[in-house]
Amino acid sequence: MQINKIYHGNCFELINQIDNKSIDLVVCDGPFGVTENGWDKIKNIQEYNLNLIKLFSRVLKKGGALYLFGKPNCINFIDYRPYLTLNSKIIWYQPSRLAQGRNNFTNNYDIIAYFTKGKAKTFRLDDIRVPQLVELEHRKRCESVPSVINGKFHKTKFNEIGKNPGDVWGDIKQLTYKSKELLSRELYTIQKPIKLIQRIVKASSNEGDLILDPFAGVGTTFAVCRKLKRNFIGFEINADFIAICNKRINEVELKQESELFK
């Protein structure tokens, strides 16, 4: 299968054309099974995601990563352990969501399940650090207490360039109908922000790596890949979205070319 290309069709069929152990990272923002849209009507989202995990396990390299987007129950009640290792359930927190629940607490977050095939081969922490939220003097006092000095985190240091973003990401906001990034009203808040995909790609891949996005949408993953010098393969069932993907990729490449001649 040719790299740096988006293929038109169903991911469950197209993925069979990808070689075993050839992918470094999968960014999977597929159906959530919560809306009435035709592409989102899934009978059992857990079984659906388990089938995806099985497929991704075959094509991922040893140590390769999968980031699977979903609602809080997206991987509950399934046994993914024979295929991939779950490292974190990242909470993508959205405090600005409309809280209109009357009989329960409104869901204000999505899950990004971070899997690897065995132990992660790539985790570029220094590329994704975020600002420290505590003053250096306070951190030093915390590091001097006996439980830290004598505990397993005794080597933890205050890093001048920032800290690990942790597993709750509230610093990247979802898109709204007013967002300049929004390229399709059909997707609306489903379209993921560039900053979100950048964090994932930077964390779990290196320049020249091959990244698979099996539900391409409007191509945010591919625009990020081109900017960060990663290769990609994409699948998308909507031909109109593929046209948007290719336009975005061309715009990134043209911008990079123009910067070379400045």
C-alpha cells in the first residue's frame, strides 16, 4: 500500500492491504456509537473497538502505539490484553461543554485510550511538556519530604522546560462552530483540534515513522504528519472529506516549500 495517500473505502477492508508490523502509530478517531448519524450507528461499541484493536495489533510494529478515541465506556467489558497493552485512559476534559443533564451528571470528557504493542518503543516526553503549575520553591519543599526522598519517586526533578501533561488534558479545547479550524459543519465538534493530534504524534512517533489514521475525516492527522515530517496512510469512506484532506496536505507542503526559499 502506497504511503502518504488517503484511500477511499471501509477501514475493515482496506487494512487487510497493510503489511504486518509496518505501522509505528495508529490515531483512531472512529465511531463513538452515541449519535444518529449513519456512520456512528454501532450496535455494540465495545465489540466494535475490540475488532479494531485486533486489526491494529497485526499491523503495529513491536512497541508501536494506538490512541483510540471514545466515550468513557468505549473499551469496557472487553478483553484487549491478548492484543495490546493499555497504558493510560487519558481524559480529554471539556469544561465548556453544555451541562444540560437533568437526571444525571453531564459527561464533560472523552477518553483517549493509549495502547502499545508491548513496551512502548517511543515516548518523546520533552516534545510534549506543558508549563509547570507550581512554583520552583514549593516543588523543592515537596521533594524534601521523607516520603519523596525515600520513595520510588525520589529521582523526580523540577524540569525547567515543563512537566509531563499527565492523563487529564484540559488545556486543549474542542472545536466549536466558530473555530477557524472547523472545515465541515457535518463534523462540528467531532473534528479534533490540531494541538490535540500534535501532542499524540509528537509523543509516540519520530521523524520518518509511518502513521495510520483509519477514519481520516478532514485530515488533521495528515496535516500534522506533513508538518512534523512523518509518513502516513489514511482511510476515509466519505469522498468529499478526502478532497478536503488532500487540499490540507497540499497547503502544508506548499507552505513548507515557500519557507525554504525565504
